[in-house]
Amino acid sequence: MPDVPEHNEDAATTKWQMLYTDNHLLVVYKAPGLLAQGDRTGDASLVDHAKAWLKAQYQKPGNVYVGLVHRLDRPVGGVMVLARTSKAAARLSQQFRERRVDKVYQAIVEGSLSPREGVLEGGLDGKDCRLSYRTLAAGAHRSELEVRPHTGRKHQIRRQLAEAGHPIVGDRRYGAKGALARRCIALAATSLEFDHPTRDERLCFGAPLPGWWPPVS
């Protein structure tokens, strides 16, 4: 697994960054605040930026295909994989459904979890959900966690940590005491590992924490 830098100031200001591309994939950094896919706001999304980049990079006429196979919430930044072909989209989506994709997040939460390492299990919207966490650092009022979700429910990490009494810093929607600048929350997708959709190769990509990442205090 590649090393993930602790901080990167560019990640605080750039809407997205290209990390890797081939004929089937785009692996990118999505900045917090950027939509993964367009919605009723009409704001530009990661998919829009990726299509425009491919069109310009390869001088493609007409429509450009970009398949969204997973999402990050708008206030969350981190590494994502997009598909450049429908075959890649189908095979990547299957990996996500079968839980063969390894996702690692870092979060700053309010308070300290006890035990310092463990598993949170519960139900969201009538479906089972499960994640494991490990405390990386703890202060008097906040803790930094490594989080690995084992199911893929909507807002799962945010909701499970909040229900455990430790909302993510800045996540006012789920009970945080205060907000962060840029309408961000202290949750980042720092590592993504999956099988290449067309060749026998396991890929792993990391994304840095943004420069504004709040301290443990």
C-alpha cells in the first residue's frame, strides 16, 4: 500500500486532481465541497470536470463517457475511481456490491472513543451496517480515527459515529458542536484499493489530508 502524505495544501484549494488514468479508469482526488455527480443545484460536479478533462486531453468530439461507480458526500474529500468504459463501470460496481473494495478514511471526532479500537454495528434505514475504527491520536476534546467501513450505507460513517456519541468535527447535520470553513467536515477518504476491471492486478491509491485539517485538541 502506498504511503499517504499527511497534509497537502493544494488539496484545500483544488476542486479535483487527476491521480491516475488508463483506457478504463480515472482515479481522482475530489475536494470537499465538490459534488460527485450533478444534482438539482446545477453546480458543476466531479463527473463534469472529468468529462471536460478527457475531452480536452484526448481531443474527443461529441459526448465523453464517465461512469460514477461510488460516491463521496459533498462535504467529504478524498480518493475516488471513475470508469471510462461501460465494461469497467459494470465490473467496478460489482466489486463495490460484493465488498471487494477496501476503503480507508480518516476522521476527527468529538470526544474519545472507548475502547480506542473496535467495531460499530447497527442498523440504518432498515439495513445492517458495520465499520471498524482505530484511534490514531486523542486529545482532551477530540480524537483522530482511522475508519474502515464494511458496508456501504448512505452517510454511514457520519451517522454511526454520531450515534456512538462522537460526531465528526464540523458535521452540524449529525450533531457536531460547530462548523468548519468551506462547509467541510473532518472526514477524508485517504485510501482506495480495488481490482483492475480488465487485468489481473490489485490497485491501491492514496489521497492526502487537506491543509486545513483540524488539529486534535
